[in-house]
Amino acid sequence: MKKLLALPLIAFFALTQLSAQDPVFVKGDKVLNLGIGLGTTLYTGSYYKLQVPPVSASLELGVLDEVIDKGSVGVGPYLGFASYKWEYSDWGWKYTNIILGARGNFHYPFVEKLDTYTGLLLGFNIVSSTNFGTPVPGFDYSPTSSNIAWSWFIGARYYFTDNIAGMIELGYGIAYLNLGVALKF
């Protein structure tokens, strides 16, 4: 019974320590994220082959502090790129995707040197394609389909120094998982 009573006390002190962390990302900060994606959201299924893995770059500017106590808000531009090939019997298309957009992130500190955040991306997915080989007779297909791009994600940046961090983001965008580096200016 004493152990059961001690558990809430330990949890309380642990949460108190976590909430005592200073914000890592604040108003006025500028952070450049450079990432490579794993697990694409663009092309899946048979006959698709990766040409250039999903890569992304985003710049984030801190615009608002003291949101929900120690939280902050950042906004900025986003650029993503990926290239795939669909091939069947030496015939197919090469696809290029460029995602241009803007992101908004909400940051909240839980652990020292760890910048945790969630955010939304809204932009445009520019799709271009070229066909190659000899097409199958009677097969009529238009492979280009540019569209609105959106994403919700959660992420974290762990700062090894004051200006350099490792970055991880999980969500729906150019890839399900993005790993990379973040540079604070």
C-alpha cells in the first residue's frame, strides 16, 4: 500500500521537474531544418522505384512566446523534393515532386536541450513527369497531377551545442519520418 501512495508523489515530482525546463525555441530564433525522409507518402505499390529520396528544408522564425506558460510559436517556408520512377516492361514514367509551402509550429519544452513541437504545413505539390520506353498499345494515362499539399507532424530537435541539433519529425508530408540536422542562427 505504501508503494501505491509513493507512486503519485514520484510522478508529481517528475512532472514538476519536466515542466521546470526553460524554452529551447523562443521569439526571435531562426532555425534551418535539413532532412531526409524515410517511408514516402507519395508513391507506393508495385513497379515504383525511388530515384531521389525525399529531402526537405524549412526555415522557422520564432514569432510568439509565453503561449500556455512556456510554449512558443514559429512560422516559415518549406521546400520538399522527391523523385520516383514507375516502370513496367522497360516502359513507364519518371516523376518529380516539389512541395512548396508554409509551416506553423507550436513548441513546448519538456526536457533540457530538447525542442519538442507539433505543426501544420499547407502548400502546393508540383508534380511533373516524363515517359520513357515504348508504351503498351491502347494504354492512355496522364501521370501529372499537381495538388494542394498539407501535413500534420510532431517533431523534436536535440541541441548538441547552442546552434546545432539533430532533428526528427513524424507525420504525413513528403515522408512519414524525416531525420536531419537543425541549425540555429
